[in-house]
Amino acid sequence: MTAPDAPLLRVTDLSVSYAKPKQGTHLGTGAALHGATLEVRRGEIVGIVGETGSGKTTLARATVGLVAPAAGTIEFEGRDLGALRGRALREFRRRGQVQLVFQDPLRSLDPDLTVARLVAEPLDIAGGLSSRERTARVDESLREVGLDTAEVEGRRPRQLSGGQRQRVSLARAIVTRPALLFCDEPVSALDVSNRNLVLNLLDRLRRDLDLAVVVIAHDLSSLAGIADRVAVFYRSRLVEQGPTRDVLANPAHPYTALLTASAPSVERHHEIRPADVRLDAEPTEARAGWTVEGGCVFAARCRFAHEDCRVQPDLAALDGPTAREAACYVAGNWDAHLEQEIA
């Protein structure tokens, strides 16, 4: 058990690499995550944002044990998950204390099982409950996500709406009473009304169940209203993290600035437009090669890149009243550089 003020999840210098593509194919993507460090505490929502392929889902998959880290550590409740073997590892997985809600519930839910069986399945694996207790737990979980057990328990996924399927996925995830919930793009396939319903539901679940929730998204507006903190990933690197309001309103990294400028619905103090942050012209061949040679991952798209950016900057703490970090040589000062250019 962790101390009251200790992180529930602590990821330190985590790297994950997939196999390189075989000759004549496009299978494999190489390094998917490089040196990521992140903490999550009970009762908070942490948003992870970035483009497709930036390492967001890989972080979640590594935490729940679906992919093996190449380096770094993942600690949950003070235990190093990478050190678990054999019976200890099986017992940890059966307990269901870390759960992952996949992006597409229609594909991740078994089409041949009813809702009642889908939600009960994690309890069957965990064991320790009687049939009556399992039935009561399933009913409680469905009600927790706003579904009427009598109405949906006999249905199969194809007989549900998109919003109902996502809520069934959430009920299945919380039925084991987890401490940590990863939600991978939970609202990307939903319409506006269902999107708001699911986001508000996550906000309520973290309070009612004292859950730690990590929401993976590419849409900043999905995180602005519910996330306490946000971590921004780009090309397998964590480039900025801190309190959501601070990061979105006054981004320290140029890539975060580009994301916020491209999302009109996000409240921000600056009036930077996407064109102000983007590189005016195509990067030179030398500039484009900096990343390949170990330079900054954003150098090829950054108008503020300079010779120091030939070396990837470390994630470093920023001055200020709140805990913020960024991996950039002009972190917090890029807007001053922009003003000089305009002047």
C-alpha cells in the first residue's frame, strides 16, 4: 500500500521498442516510447495527448502488461510491476487493479456474449465471489455507469448504441473495483451528446470510486474540462506536462502551443495562431536529419529550432508556482522569440 501522498502509479524513464520492419513489409514501428516519466495519484484524472503514433497507447499497454518495456520502471502502489514473475504476476492481473478501456468497444467486446456475461467475466477470472455476489456486483457496476440492468443485461454489443457500448466497457472495467483506469480515446467515436455523457461519467467515477483515471486523447477539448493534469507526447517523447489549465492556457513547448492554437474550443490566454508556430518553409535536409541523429524530435517542424537542438533536450522543471516540465531549449520563452521575429 502506498503512503497517502505517494503516487499510485510512477513511471520512470520508460522506453518501449517494437520490432523493426521486415524487409519488404511495413510491419513494426521501431521505438514507440522513449524515456517517459509520469506520476498518477488516486482520485485524479491525467490526460495524455498527442498525435497518432506518439506513444500514448503504448504507455497504457506497457502499464497493464500487454507489451514489455525495453528500459525503465513501472511502479504501482510501490511495487515494481516489471519485477513480478510467475504466480505474483498472475495474481496481480487477476485482481484487476489496473484496467484498460479500449478505443473501440464494438471490436473489444466479445460479440457472442451478453452484457451480463461481459461485465461478469473479470470477476470470473478474479474468483473469490459467490454467484450471488457476482450478480450483485454486475448490477452495481451497470447502475454506476447509468445503465438499467434489466434493460441491457440480455443484449449483445451489436444491439447497443455507441454510447451504451462505451458504458458497458466502463462497467466491465470497474467491476473489479480497480484503483487505476486507462481509457484509450474513450469518446473519439461518439457524437457530441454521448461524448459529454462519457466524460462527465469519468469525472464522477473518479470521485465516487476514488479512481485514478488516465484519459488518452488527441482532442484537447476532451481533456480541458475534466483532467487535472495533462502530459503531451510527440514522436515517442514526453515533451511537456503539468496542470491542465496552465499547460493549455500558456504552453511551454512549441508543439503544445501548436496543439492549443489548432483547438479553438480550448480556453487560452495567448492569441497565437497555428501559422505563428509552424515552420514557414520545408525543413532543410540537415534540419530534418537532426531527429534521426538524436536531436530534438520536434526540430523539423519547429520555427525556433537552433544548433542546440541537435541534441534532444531532457524533460526539465520550469520556474513558476505550479509543477510543470518541458523538454525544450526555449521552454516558456518561445513566445518571446516569436515577438522578436514579428518586431
